[in-house]
Amino acid sequence: MSKEMNRRDFLQATGMLGVGLVGTSALLSSCGKKTVNTPLREAGTYYIPELNDKAAAGKEIKVGVIGCGGRGSGAVDNVFEASDNIRITALADVFADRLNGLRDKIKNKFNQEVPEENCFVGFDSYKQLLDTDVDYVIFTAPPVFRPDHFKYAVEKNKHCFLEKPVCVDPKGYRTVMAAAKQAKAKNLVTICGTQRHHERQYVEAFQKISEGMIGEITGGNVYWNQGMLWYRNREKGWSDMEWMIRDWVNWTWLSGDHIVEQHVHNIDVFLWMSGFKVKSATAFGSRQRRITGDQYDNFSVDFECENGVHFHSMCRQIDGCANKIGEMVVGTKGVWTSWDETIRDHQGNVLWAFDWDGERAKHLQFDPYTIEHIDAINHIRRGESHDEATACAMSTLAGIMGREAAYTGKAVTWDEMSQSELNYMPEKLEVGPMDMSKYTVQVPGTEQK
């Protein structure tokens, strides 16, 4: 099962669930009277994207792609669908075959030729790309590289699309936070791959929660339980480094483990909807069936927020088990659940349900992977700064806290993790042998490698 197909299938499946719910109950309280909501946020203090079907017409946007694998290739499709007057002018990847595959696709599908002099290979290829005249850069290399890539992009005054997660360790977190601050000062646009922020039903739910429909938030649950992701067995001639990068989604130093690489979506949704900040994490996890890499198969985390509210996080990648992907936010007046796209009071009455029929009558574009680029390009063409890197970095660090709590068996606090010197980046980046004894499965309650 591929990650990308699973995510898209989920979007479609959850989208259809809400169709029959509008009108099954009046949008009233159980006593038949309209409720008076106390807003959680003051109107105008929080960001709501425009969610247009297409970016506004404007100047040509020169786009570069760093990381030419499956996600980079998919993002190219998305950016062409998002806007007219787009040109891919530069590509970068550690491996020439990945770059050439995307270059051929761009030529055959979009009738654009990326110049040979703008095709860069190797660990420093990101710098060579960012030294060109690209306007907007898509960052889809393995997440461990994202902080350094983003930092240099901001130095070069580039607008950025950062695929999630934006880091895998505290050192990377601090790098991203500092770069995001500089990007805002330079009036740059930074959009992240936490695409729920550009998904119509999630955005409307965020508005309803912000307006006070569920009351004060008291807790919640977030899930990403699915089957095993893809993996790559080692092929003849591959060095340690090459194998690990080609199999990156299974190695903690490259991906952050799946609680960070994938489950960050769900953690981010709760933090976005609530506006809370995580204070501590206590967790457990295990590895039982994974085939390659050094990651766990599952995590269960109790997150405590600064105001004392707890929410539970659960993620699993094991075939043959019950699947569940989504989020629930509980308040004093009601509960929002993403899987049926409703807000219900505590008696089960529907207070709000996403109106898919109405949305389809008004819009043609429902793919959040495309809408996030529409939002970015509109900001770029209007000359308006926009920052999603800060919030994504904070959600990513929460995932890192959950991972380290499970790996160590200890309670982990935000303060200690945000200041930690933990750094997963190898001392030397080159395609060759590595000390593989450093990449073993962590055992809770023992000294960590």
C-alpha cells in the first residue's frame, strides 16, 4: 500500500460521509433553541485561506524542486494544476536517476525542458539550485535535510513549499524556527505540507470551533492507523548511505519515524483547532513486523498541554489490523469528528455538518495538495508574506517528543526537548559506508544510542 494512495483514498472516503448528514438534524440544540456561542478566538485574529479553485493570473513563477522522488513528482502535478504561467526551471536530487525521471516527466507531460545547466546532483545540489533565479521552491527531499535547505532558501530570498515534517530532531526544529522568523522579516511566503489547513471541510470546522460551537476545548484523540508503508530491499552495488536514502521512510534519522513523518498531520490538526501548546508527552511503542530500517511499528502517546488539557495520539503501520485515520476534538458543548465531518452536542444531535452538495455547486477544486499551492502562489503574486513554517515546526516537535518518550520510556517535556542537543544528522554526508551499529531499534528503559 503506498502512502500517497492511502492519504488520497482517505480524503475521498471521509468526504462522502458528510453528504447525507446535512438536514438529518436541525442545526439547533436538543431543546430546539439556537445556542449562543462564546468565541474561542476573536474574529480577524486567525487565518482562513481563500480556498480558490485556481491561483489568480499574474507573472510567471519560476519553480525549483529539491527532492525528485515520488512526492516531488506529485507536487509538480499539483503546482501545474494550481496555476497558469508556471515554469519548472531547476531540479536537484542526491541521485541522478531520480532527477532524470522527473525531468523526463516534465518534458513529456507538461512540454517543458529543464535546462541541463539547471539540473544538479549530490548533497550540495540544493545550494546550486537555490543559487539560480527560481522564485518558488518545492522541498520534498527526506525530512532530515529540510532545516538546512530551508535556512539557505531564506538566505537566498526564495518562497518555499516545505513538505511535512519540517525536521526530525530539536536541532532542526530550532533551525526552522529561526529561518521562519527571517522569512517573515523578508516578506517571503512559506507554505507547508500539512494540507488539512487547505482542505475545505477542515477549514470550515476550524471556523466553527473558533466561533465557540463546541465550547471550551477539554481534550481529544488523533489517529493514523494503517497498513505497512513501502520499503526498499538493498540492491547489489548500493552503499549503506544510498540504501538508507532510497529506503528513507523506514529510518529514523531520515524520516523522524512515522509518528513524525506521517502522524504529524493529526497532531497538527488538534493543535491547530485548539490553539494549545504541548507541555509534555508520555508514550510507549514497539517494533514487531517492520522489514527494513530502525523504526517502530506503533506509538501511543498521552500529550499534556500547557493548560492541563490532555489529548491521546495513536499511530500504527501494521498490515491486518484495524485502520483509523482522523481526529476528534472534545469541548464543553460538543464534539467535532473529522471522519464524519460533523459537530454534535453531547446528546448526539448534529449542530453542524459539512455541506458537500453546496460546496460542489460552488467549487471545482477539492484537492488540498493543489489548494495549498494556490494559496502560496496567490500570496507570492500579491507580494504578501505568509508563514506556515512556525506552526508546522511546533507540531513536528510535538511528534518528536512523542517519539523520544516512547524510545526512552521517560516523560519528555517541551522545554527539555526544544533545548536538547539531539541531532540525527550524520557527521559526514557522502554516498558510501556508514557505521550501521548506530542504527538499531531503541529499547525503552535502556541507555539510548
